[in-house]
Amino acid sequence: MRTFSTVEGLPVISLSSGEECGHILDLFYENGSICGFMIDAKGWFTKHQFLPVSAIKSIGTDGVMVEHPQDLKPITHKIKNCYSLKTGKKKLHGTALLTAEGEKLGLLEDVYFMEELGTIIGYEVTEGLVADLVEGRRVVKTNASLTIADGRAILSD
């Protein structure tokens, strides 16, 4: 189990060539699982790229390993329609997280996921800086699906 914050900024390294392909910038989310990661590709004129979860061989403390640099793909319109955690118009970070009963749990700060499957198994929420300092952040472990609309995310069974 990992949080996105532990993989953010890690280099993506090719097993076949040893080449560093870029760094993890963001994750893409859809239907309760991670589609893949946004990679800040190396080079002056290269655009961000997409790394599908299926192409990841392993995630370590110092890097994300892929078989070939060609495993990174262009960010397509379909992927742009996914939610992202930190960037873009459809970002989850800072979104109000509510239960199906209407209880506000806090603002979404991070996600917990199973690295082998890319399945999201929990959310880290905050109630603000002062609450974080006094009480700490709250972790909501769940396998419920997330309904996202109008600046809020609702955990539904």
C-alpha cells in the first residue's frame, strides 16, 4: 500500500536501457482505480506523458521501474477526461469528501492505493492546517466508489 505523495517526484527508469524517462507528476483516476501517472518527460520540447499502471514493473523508494521507454504514451483526450489528483481542470486535491449520508469528512489531500493493481483503497483528508497540527490528518479506508461532481466527491457503497 502506498500514497501518491510517496511516489510523486520519483524518477521513472527503464529496465532495458537504464535511461531515466522523467519524473512522476500526477496520477489519473477513474472508477475506483488509478489509470496511470503523468510523467514530466525529459527534454526541452517534450510534453508530459502518460505511464499506464500496467506498464509499471515495480515501485521502489527511489524509482519507478518500467521495461522500456516506449511504455510511456502521449496524453490522449481519453486520459484527459480522467480525474487527476493535483493538476488539471478535473483535479481531486482539495475536493470536499462526503459520505453517502451527507457527512463531510474533510478535503481530499492524498490517496492510498495498492501498487500491484492500482486500486484505490483509502483517502487522506484534511480539515485545515490548524486541525492537521492539533489532530493530524484523517485516513478514510474504503473500497466504496467515488461519485465526483460540482467540487465534491461522495463515497457511495
